[in-house]
Amino acid sequence: MVDLALNFLFNTQLGFLILTVLKAFAILVPLLMMVAYLTYVERKVLGAIQLRKGPNVVGPFGLFQPFADAIKMLMKETVIPSGANKVLFLLAPMLTFSLAMLAWAVIPVNDGWAIADINVGVLYLFAISSLGVYGIIIAGWASNSRYPFLGAMRSAAQMVSYEVSMGFVMVTVLVCVGSLNLNDIVMAQSKLWFCIPLFPMAVIFFISTLAETNRSPFDLPEGESEIVAGFFLEYSSMSFGLFFLGEYANMILMSSMTTILFLGGWLGPFGLWPALGPIWFILKVCMVLFTFIWVRGTFPRYRYDQLMRLGWKVFLPFSLFYLVLVAGVLMAFGWLPHVA
Amino acid sequence: MIATLAFYLFAGILLVSAAMVVSARNPVHAVLFLILSFFNAAALFLLAGAEFLAMILVIVYVGAVAVLFLFVVMMLDINFTQLREGFQRYLPVGATIGVVLLAELVIVFGGWRIAPGSDAHRFAPIDVAVENTRQIGNILYTDYILLFQASGLILLVAMIGAIVLTLRDRKTSLHQVVSKQVARMPADTLVMVDVIRGAGVPADHYLRPKVAPVAAPEAAHDSHGHGGHH
């Protein structure tokens, strides 16, 4: 019976479809739980930073707070402004959320544990993350309101700018690996994680991911002290909730990208306990996520011209220089990855 | 079977959205349909096994070019009726170009279909065993490196041209010297004055600007005091 079911799943086309859907659930359900608890952890950590308690009323230690929030969001009324473009207004949060989920198809949590182990995994991630800006632009435009449009403009300029230096950082890693496959990228770090030889690039990448996810100190698109709430000003209830979930899912995604590119993915430090692959992966992701929150609690928001200057005048030339340097070193010492 | 279904799905959406690009009334909708058709074209590339091209199409066109395009269209105040007026006039030219493109595509793809031997005469025959990222790299960076570099130079010239066109003179535009801003210390602008505990704070005994700011002229205030009504 079990053999028959396995045969059906692995050897027929319909079975393959069902198997893929099951795999998607296997990654999305824990991911959404993680998103829920990331909001909780963020409030707790920020509370600790600011000498407050954070959520502590709903459930033990406030642990049920994310569910209370979810129920609150579902129960509220979805308000659509009368001047808004209805279809696009509702499409934008869905787009943001589904793009944040879509990218997880290629993330390897352990050796070969990815739904789709494709040759161009890095490019796929880059492509999906570059699409994320559309949810924000469409939201800003469809709201038919001033502040959201300003937020959308800021966000688009910011995300396009930081994508450039992020691209160069990825190219530097790819030069060291010789493959676009995410599995190969992690396996290439079995001796030495890339965050050591490419430390400046890892820092640039992390800061760029902050800008890419519109997180503090680069949260100008939603800068509440200047443009109220930016691009999601007009959103309420679950349409706001989807933006919220999308932002946190994107944070986790960017953290896992950092983990895969620089922190050795599922590999334990010094090759410790290789059997614990997914645990290592999750631990590293959580560490990067903690840094996200830590940065939010520590740094004031950038001014817009400072943001642009950092992206175009500091990160771009430096990452370009470092790419040439890395390529030159690899070439000079004959360390270029073996060409098949 | 799934691949065939997927092909018809993507191709169908591509055709419909491409038709909507030219027929949509709202230019923002037109650009969004253009983006959708780019995306579906990328999916078709993927089905054809050209995964590198598919991803580059999404990254370059959808992720960067179309974003700027969308912005320009969103911020321009376009007169839609005026835009429609040219439609009749440009129809013959547009139709001719369309027919020429269609004929060329039919010749190219028909050639493969009717005479499979013509495959051998292509400029860069495909080696199926090597993944296509590597193939494109080989062709671009070994066989056509000069042309590749030349196109890069042309793009650089275009970029410099765009910068020169938008560059204003330095006298009227405001600039900030970041190193100066960063190097500015509190001691440069502020003086710290010791305050004796319990002796009260005289007006000049606190951290204050070195150069006293010019006081606002009192005459500007109205006689009702500072209560508002300005």
C-alpha cells in the first residue's frame, strides 16, 4: 500500500504535482508560523532594548499575541477608498505576499532539501526580490492619495538602487563558486564560509537587504513621521495584514539568502554535527533576523539623500572594486573554481 | 502533458496581455499588462529550457526597466483622447512593421520545421549537454568579446550623455560635503559651561551655540502675543 502510494507520488505526473504541493505546504506552514512569531520576537526584543516588557498579556509570556493580532485583522472591515482603483488596490497586497512566498521554492534548507533545485537559483531569487517593488508601487498608485504615492516613489528608487550593489555582491560570490545553483554555493563553503574572505561584501549585502525589505533605518517608504505610513496608508484589515506578512516573510527570505551566500547555509561551524543541517540553517537565519531587529532598535532613520548617497556613491563603487579584486586574486593564484 | 498545459496557459496570457497593452485605456494599466507579458514571456523561455534568459528577462526588464517606465507613466499627466487620435494615422506603419516581423519569425522557425538540416548552419550551434548559462558565457566572452565590449562602451557613452544632459551648474545647485558633516564635532559649535550646583542657572551658563543666532525681529509678531492667528 505504502509502496503503491510512493510509486504514485514519484512516478506519475499527477503524483508529482501532488508531491510538489505537499512540499510547498511543508515549507510554507513553518514559514508562516515563523512570520507570526517573528512579529512577536520583534516586539519583545524592541521592548527589551527600550526597557519595556513588550507583549505579555495574551497567553503565557504573551505567546498568543500573534494569533490575537491575526484574528483582529481578519475581523476588521476592509476599507477601499472611493477614489482608489479597486482591482489594483486589492491586487497589490496579494502580489507582495505571494512574491514573498514564491521565492521559497528554491531555498535549500538542507543538502538537496529544496522544492526546486534549479541551475539558476541565485538569479531566480534575485528576479523574485526585484519584483517585490511592484506590490509597493501599485499600492501607492492605486490608493490615489498623496502620501502613499510619495512612499511608493521612495520605495521604488530605494529598491532599484540597492539591487545594483546586491547584484555585484552576488556576482562576487558566484565568481568564488562557479555555479548559480544554491546547493553548490553552500557546498563551496564547506571549508570556509564566505563571510570570512568576503567580509566587506557580507556587510554590504546585509545592509542592502535592510534597504531592500524597507526595514529600519531605511524604512523611508513608510516613514511614519513624514508621510504617515507611506504606501500602505490607505490599507486596513487583511489587505494591510498581507503587506505586513509579506514584509516579515521577505525579512526571513533575505536572512536565508544571507545565510546561504555568506554563512554556509546548513553547514555547522567547523563541520560540527552535519546531521543537524536544518537546525543550523534556522539558527543562522534567526541570528540574522535578530540583527535586523537589533538594527531597528539602534539606528535612527536615514535621510533620503543619505540613503541614495550610500547606495550609489559608497556601496556601488566599493562592491565593484571588491569584485574586480576578488576576480583578480582568484585569477592570479589560480583559485578560480574548476570549469567543468 | 503538464508542460504542454503550462505552455498554452502562459502563451494565452501573453497574447491577451500583449493585446491589452495596446488597447488598454489607462496608460498605467497598459504598462502593467506589458509587465505581465514580459513575465509570461520569461515563463515561456523557462519552458523552452532557456532558464538563464528567462531570469535575466525578469531581472532586467521587469525588475528594473519596467519599474522606471511605470514611474514615468504614473507621473505624467497624459491626455488620453489626444493619445488615441494618432492611432488611425500610425496604423498602416505599425501594421507593416508587424507583418514584416511576423514574416521573419515564420521564415526562421519554419526553416527549422521544414528543413531540419538548416540547424547546422546557425551561427552558434547548441550543445545540449552544457547548461545554457555557460553556453551564453562562452559565446559572449570568447567568440564575441570585442562586440560585447563595444556595446558596453556604447551604453557607457549613452549613460554619460544622460548625466551631462541633466547636470546643472555647480554655482546654483546646493551641494553638501559629507566628510565635512561627519567631521563636525560638538566642540566646533557648542561651548560647555560649568554650572554651580544650587546657584541657579544664569542665562549664559549652559550648553549653547558659540555664535548667537540672529534674533527674529519682534516687530514681525502681532500685538496679540504668541497665541496663534498667524
